[in-house]
Amino acid sequence: MLHTVNKSPTERNALESCLKHLTKGCAVLLIEDGVYGALKGTVSTKMVEQALKHHPIYALYPDLEARGMQDRVIDGIKLVDYSGFVDLAVEYPSVQSWL
Amino acid sequence: MTEVTGGIEMEEDTSGKIKKFLYINRKAPYGTIYALESLEVVLIAAAFDQDVSLAFLDDGVYQIIKGQQTRTIDVKNFSPTYRALEGYDIEKLYVEKESMEARGLKEEDFVVPVKVINAKEMADLMQSQDVVLSF
């Protein structure tokens, strides 16, 4: 399953809850304010790095760039554009949105 | 002294006392409309010659980050507008230290000069205002 998160981890607990509910084979895509969860040096970095050991994590590049955060992404998080977003949605049998 | 009739001041003195206004920004830009709305209200209020301060705390510190490029999400990048506030005599911009550090940010990451203060100082700043507007 592909999980998308669109809220900042310092505004809501959507990312934290999402990461807690991942099962084998799941991936996470961070979009909109969710991209703040992809950043180095924040209070949620450790939690995300831990999840990265078991699950691929993606972040939508246009949303990172809009927020001026494109150079602060945790190593190992893969950046995708809109067509990459579509590819992920097609690749996984289902999508769950964490709002 | 003006007459007060039925709760309505008949001859309001428009020159009035200058009040202290604090605009509190706690939301990241773009994900919601709060940041842009706050900026719009600040610019409108600037026309009334009041004592204006802006506070950025929690995710609000993301509003004034350098290097925002919004072309690919098709919305207006309003971050350069914060640099124009100086022209409206709005020069008191405060960032909460704890919020900045929790997000791995530094003072030089911001598009405008700010005063970094801790949560206690922020609380005192809030307490010292006549009017507080939250976004």
C-alpha cells in the first residue's frame, strides 16, 4: 500500500500515526505540508530515518521547492515529480491518505 | 470627552491613541491560507499607523524561509512581500527560538532580519499588547 501524508509533523500527528501503521511492502509519499517531514535536523527526523530502514519514503519535489526546503532532505528519501506521484499510485495496489 | 449614546461613540476621535498590535503566525505557508491572509491583514493594518509587531512561532517560522520557489505548484510565492514590510514601518519581527531550533533552522535562513526570542520572552511580548491577532 502507498501511504500519502499531507500535514506537517509539527502541526498534526498524521505522519507519526502513518509510520506506526506501516506494514511490510508499504511506501510513504510526503506531499504538500507533509514534505516538512522529509527534513534533516528536525524533531521528527529520527522517527523518519527509522522508518526509512524498512520502507521507501518519497517526497514531492515541487512541494519541497515551493517551501524552500529542497536542500534539506534526509538522505535516502527519494524525490518525485507529479508523474512520479502517478507512477507510485499505479505501482501500489491501494493508496491511503493521512490527512 | 465625547458623548456616548446607546453604546455608540458619536464623535470618535480618529487620531486616537496608538495601540500595540501583535500578529501571531503559527502556520506553514501554502498548505493552508492562514499565512497569506495574515500578510494581507498586516499590510492593510499598516495604513492605520499603529504599533505593529509580527511573531513567528511553531510552523509559522516556515513562512519566512529563503529560497521558496512556487512556480511548480502554481501558487503565488508571497515570501518576498515580508521584505517590503520595512517600507510600511513594520520592523518588529520576532521568531521564537524553540520553534526555529525544533525545525533545524537558523537566523540566517530567513528572508528578513528578525529578532530571535525564547518562549518566555514571546509570552511577555504577547502579554504587553493591546490587540493580538492569531493566524
